[in-house]
Amino acid sequence: MVAVQLGPICGGIGGEIGDSVSRRCISQQKQGIGAGSMSLRRDPRTEPREKDDGFGLGDRCYPQLLDTSLDGELKSFLIDEDELHTYDDLTKVNPVTPSTVLKCLQARYSVKVFYTHAGCTLVALNPFQPVPHLYSPEVMKEYHCARQPQEFKPHIFVVAEEAYRNIQGQVEPVDQSLVVSGESGAGKTWTTRCLMKYYSTIAASSSQKCQNMIERIEKRVLDSNPIMEAFGNACTSRNNNSSRFGKYIQLQLNTSHLLVGASVQTYLLEKTRIVKQGADERNFHIFYQMMKGATEEQRKEWKIPRDQHFTWLPNADRTLEEDCFQDTVAAMGHMGIATETQGQIFQMLAGLLNLGNVTFCPSADESQPCDLQEEAAGFLRAAASLLHVSAEQLESCLKLRVLQAGKQSVLKPCSREECGIRRDCLAKLIYARVFDWLVAFINKSMCASSSSWCNFIGLLDVYGFECFVLNNLEQLCINYANEKLQQHFVAHYLKAQQEEYVSEGLVWSFVQYQDNQSCLHLLEGSPNGIFSLLNEECRLNRGADAQQFRTRLQRELSGNACMSWDTFSKQPHFTVSHYAGRVSYQIEGMVEKNRDPVPPELIHMLQGSQDSLLQSLFADGNADDSSGRRHTKVVTVVSKFKNSLESLMKILHSTTPHYTRCIKPNPECRPLTFKKEEVILQLEACGIVETINISAAGFPIRIPHLCFLKRYGLIANSRISWQSVEESEPEAGSDTVAHAVVAVLNEVLRCHSLEPLRYPGTRTHGSLVHCGETKAFLTHFMLELLEEHRGRARSQRASVIQCCWRRYCRRKRAAQACAAARIQAAVRSWLVRKEVLRWCRAATIIQRQWQGWRARMEALAETELDDVTDTEKTSWGCTGLSLQLSTHQEPVILWAWPVGLALASAPTVTVAMTVTNIQKMVSLFACLKLSFPSLSYKVETNQFEQGVASIRAQPQESIRLHLQRSPLPYSDTHPDKRGVTGFNQILLEKT
């Protein structure tokens, strides 16, 4: 796990880009703690000594580590004990020994500091008490918004943020895995819960459009926890909330790195806990939640009276924090499980509790089925009613088994032990199917489509290493899973890193570590591994014989150093030396548990249930018939678990891992109690000391040359860009590329007055950096310097780009302004020309009309003055008016404007007028200066008074008066400001 600020560039298995180790070695690198500053060999005096307890439960003793006086170097380290709690990274401890590491952890635990960095891992000590301020939303925001979270105090949120920033940096491999390991009760489940809360908080969208969907996904991701814990966790002798199954949670992120969905993969549910619990242990939490949280109406419906004792519900009087039924019901509702479906599930669970009280007594006649005990009949009927099956059919399936004899089936009575086995098998089968249905429903409810997400962050929470008084197949599988995870850590970090240092030409002294490959070969080896022999025993069509299987194990595996037996033990068993200690496993019942037979008549009965949910759970029940009496291939429990574990390991190998080691300070789970003997065993088992040695002495960051040039080549203005390198496809370790890498590194070293590197060839390295054959090995301090110079180079180039861009934008705006001015000028000139042309046309029309009118006036004046009588064809554009003169027989038409002149010299006449409207009549009267009411009148004009007459003879033809307005818009505009001229000036001057 490597978390790097400013876009992480490290991560990958086998050194793709490097391990994800946070900046935990900065201080000691600055202080000069390098590869040769300490002895990397373990002191033989600190090696554990193992002793057998006679039964096979081994333990390790460290008397010299814990009780004896230490040498001078260790004493000098322990002089300053008051300052030990300030060591937030165990790589600062010098010398690194189990005692110094233990003392530092104890000092930090005493001041309530529970997280400490240890190289590439985070060590988490369980406080066994609530610490709410340590996981508040404010703390989450502080770590998420920090520019460099590694500079903050060690916290699980630092690991979470490093993984999230690796996703944002798109460093190969992009997908991340957070592996949380430790013993049972060390706090793995709580740590996983905190990680889920952190990601559901920080990976939310700020836009209102996506907020509702993100809140829904966040709510469902968080609500999946109480459901899974209620149905999959139980109280054991080592932990009140122990996970009895393994789970790998994938938090799915889209291209914007927002949480869009999640999925859960489960591994090996401990079904036997339904029917068998150890001393001081309990069944799964959900049964106790129902008993303590159900209402009286629900109790009556589920047939679980308050004072009823159930065999499969031991220690019911104990009250735990996890016994909260309402929280589980609310989470199921938020997840989308209907109320009716919830009722069906709880009815099934209540039926299993009643089924556990069904007991049998042997019959007097062996040929007859066993009898039910006195109180068992009522529990049988209650179980049948809750499972919605016939009570007679349920009793028959428990008492009788069906044997196939050719095409015929024969019923054979079962013994008392066989009846109990069939009852237990029925309970385990139903509960396992309900659990699988819940997991499938949760995945369907919150899993996003494959097209909507591109990366994921995986959270692995598996059962811790277990060693009880009696251990069987479940503990063997659980410890096998822990062995695989330990091997993944060893292969990924302890072994792969050191081998890579040597292959890259780094002078390196190997750190000794505990390799568990021999133990894994003992468990999963073929054809002589324990699992292979166990599966082969299950395939044989014979009854399980523990003593016979033990003999075969001794014969096949006697040469393996990790395998041992207690020859004086009365019960058949074998002892395996795991990486965390020796565990003795009972052979009795192991073969039957591995075979896990399911009688077909039980499946047929459940398929005929009247409960729709229970019937759907066994719709494909025939595929699970593994009774072993048929010739079909038997799929054992070990085979299923091994296959699922292999698929999990493939996922882990394809992602960037981040390790968190949870430590249990004391076996009694007492708050703030630190027992050195308990902690030292766990530190030794998980290889913390070796991890610290490698992290402190080595180079935690490894970057391939091409990736290095791609990110940091701009520092030295290297002419070899990563694009050109990829196009020419040179070998990754070519001298050209290596010289370019050294040039970049030397550019940074010279700026800080540090000794530059020599060019490749000698393969020597300094205390901060080493240029290998194909990769550059860096410390975190060197990485900081590179990132600082890269930031400066990018800022400088960004300034150049901004200048060029601004210059381009200004030139573009200037060109656009010039073009707009030209377009505006052209448009304006066109509009002006158009307007001028319109004015010219209007002026031409006015001139033409004026000239015509003027010519007509002159012609009329000439005609009037020259006594021209022919005015028939002259039209002056006025409306005509007919007058009846007494001197003429026919009406005379007068023109409107010269009518006064025409009648000026006429004698007194009687006028008969024909007028079409009042306006024309009034105009005529005004023109003739007549009195409107008068019927007889005399017309006299000013011209006549002055002695001027323009018409010397009476008109002989019609005179037309045109009173309508001319249509020309400029007809009222007179071009001459001097006033009236021409005819009017001559004749109407005084009018």
C-alpha cells in the first residue's frame, strides 16, 4: 500500500509502480537511516521457543524478550520512555526488535493512541471501548481535504484516503484492496465498518441531481452492515461480535470517482453454529434479537414465548450491544425487503428454534422408527406450522430415510443419532439458504450495472485466526484462509521486494522472515495434502472412521515438519503449526462435515412448503444432493471454500493492496488493558518486525523508467519523452532511458546540494534514490523533492501556456473587432445609399408633380388672361360642382378655386345648386361669399371691386371642382419659401 500526494504514482503487485507505503520513512531518511544503518539479521536469542501442552495446543514463550535485561543498545533506547508515545511510525525505532516495537506500542496505547504506522502496514490496537470522536464526520472531512494526509496522525482514514487517491490518480493497477487481518476480537469488523462509512461519506456528489441517488446508495451500503452482522456474526469465547463468515465488499466507483454501487461476496458461513455452540458462546445474533425485541403479537405469531427455553439458544440472558432487533428490521426495510417478506424470514428462524427442541428417544423395537419425547411433539407441530409444511411429513422425514433399490425406494427407520443429524441438517440447510438469499438481495439492491462503474475499492473482512479447545473443520478452513492472506502479504511485500532489490542491482542484505509456504503445502498440496486426503475420503462409499483417517494422515504426511500428532491422546486428532501458532484439530466428525450430505426427502418436503419464500429457496434443490450414495461427483465443503478462496486471491493479486493489522491487546476484551505476552505473539505471527526492517532499510517506492519519465521527465527538459519512447519501443532497461532517468534525478539532487548519482553502469545508489535496471527506487523524502520540482516545472509551463493562450485570445478578439467594424461600415453605407436613393426618387416625384402643377397653373393663367374659351380638357385636380344659371338652360360646372373669378363680373343671377354633401356646399358658399340661409343673394368679388376681371365672358362649358387630397406624400411640401407665385400671385394677391 503506497499513498502518494498530488496524484499517487505508486502501487501494484510485483512492482508495477511500487508498493503503496505512506510517507512513513521520511524522518529516518532525513536522519540518515539507510540500508546499512542497522543489522537486518534477527537475534537468535529473540527466536521463539515452542512447547507442547500435551494435547496439541502450542504456545510461544519469549522470556528473554519480556523479562530479561537488554543489552546496551536497547537500554539506551528505553531511557527516553516518556517520548515513546510520540513515535507515530515504528520505522523510527532504532534498533528494531520485538521488544522495542512492543514497548513503543504499549506507550502509545497507554495514552489512548490506537493507530501506529509500521512501514507499509497500519497497526490498530483495539481499545475495547467506544471512541466516537475518533470517527466523527469532521475527522473524515479533515483527512479527506488534507493536502498530505500522511502528515496527520496515524489513522485508518489515512489508509482509506491513500487508496482513494490512487483511484483518482489512475495508477496501474487502478483497483484497490484494503486487507484487514488479525485474530478474532482484534477489531476487524469495526475497522471495515469505519472504512465503509468513510467511503460512503467522501465519495458523494455535491450536485443536487446526483445527491439523492448517492444518498440512497450510501444508505444501502451502510444498512447492509447490520443485516450481515445480525445473520452472520455471533458471540464467541474470544469476541462478542465475531464474524462467522468471510466477506469481500466491492465499493463501485464511476469515472468521476463517485460511489454508485456495491457488491458483497461471502465465504464459508459457519452453519454448524446453528445447532452447536461452544461453552460461553452464543448462536447468531438474529435469534437473540428476535427473543428480546419482538412484540407480544409477534411472539404469539412466531410461537416463541418469553419464558420458553430453546436448546439452540444458550446464554440468552446475556445482553450485548448487538442485540438490537429494531435496527435490523429498519435496515431490512431501507434495503427494500418488504414487511411481508421480513415476516416470512422471521417465521423460518422461529421454526428453527422450535425444531431445536425436537428430541428423540430410541424405540423398543429397532425395526420401528424412533419416538418423540414428551414435549417434542408440540415443538414439532410449531416448527411445521412456521415452515408451512405438514407435521406428519416433517416427522416422517426426520425419522425415516429413503433407500434406492434399483427403481424402487425403501423406507428405513433412523437411529436416534441419525434422527438428530437429519434434524440438524434441516436447520443448517434452511439457515444457509436464507443467508444466501439475503446476500443476493443485498447485491441486487445496491449493485450498479457494469456500464456505470469502472473501478472499485475492495474491503476484505475475514474471520481471524482461531484456536479453541475443540477445533474442527470450520477452524481448519478459517486458519487456512488466514494462511493464504499471510502468504499474500509475504509474497507481495517481504519476499517480492527483497528479490526485486537484488534483481535491480541494489546491494541488499536479506531480512529473514517466516515463510508459511510449507504449511500451505501441507493443507492444500496434491495429492497428499490434508484437503486432498479429506476429499478422497468423502468420495469413498463408506462410513466415516476417524481412527482410520488419522492412520492415513500419519502414513502420508509423517515427513512434513508442520504436522504432528499426540500419540497418547485418546481422541484422534492432528496438530498443524500455523504461522500464528500450533492448533490441534479433532478428526471426529470432520469427514461428515466435509461431505455435508443433504437427504433428498428433506429438499422435496421444503419444495412443497406453502410458504412462497421458503419454496423459492429450494427451487433448484436437486442440484445440492451430495449424499454420496449416488455416483455423481461429490462437491465437498473444502472444495467449495478452496475455489472461492482462490477467486478471492486472484482479485487481490490484480489490485493494489493496503494492509491493516488489527491487534488484540488482551484476551478478556477489557478496555485499555495491554498484555505484552498476548501482543508479542501477534506481532511475531504477522511479521510486523520484518516489515519494519524492510521499510526502514529499503526503498518503499519503485517506479518503472518509462512511468518515471512520463511523470518527471519535464523537470530536466528531457528530449526523450515517454511518447517517443513508446513509439520506438526500446527495451525498458536501455541505457538511453536509464540516462534520462539519472539526468532527472541529478537535476533535483543538485538543486538541494546533494551528491548526484553516477550514470548507470556501476549500479551504486545513494541514501535517497537508486536507479536500477528497469526501475527507479525512491524514498519518500526523494519523492517529495521530485513532486516539488514537478510542481514548479508544471507551474512554469502553465504560465507559458497561459501567456500564449492570452496572446492568441487577444489577437483573435482584435481580428474579430476589425472584421465587425468592416461589416458594420458596409451595412451602414448600404443603408445610407438605400435611403439616399429613396430620397432621390421622392424628390424626383415631387419635382415632376410640382413642375406639372406649375405648368398647368401657367397654362390656366394664360388661358384666362388671353380669353381662351376652350377649357374642356383642362383639369386642375379639383372636385366639380354644377350650378344652374338663370341665363343658361343647362347647368354650368364651375371649378372650385377660380369660381369667384368666373362669377366676378357676372350679373345678378339666381343659382340652383345640386350638392352631394354638406362640406362641399359649405365650401362653395364660402368661396362665393354667400350667406348660407339666404335664398337670394348677390355675388361680388374683390377682383371686381378692384376693377379687375379675369373672365370677360360667361362660361359656356362645365367647370369641375376637385376637392380630394393628392396621394403624394410630399404634396404639402412647397419647395419655394417665398410663398405663392405664378397664377395666384397675379390674380389672388389680395384674396
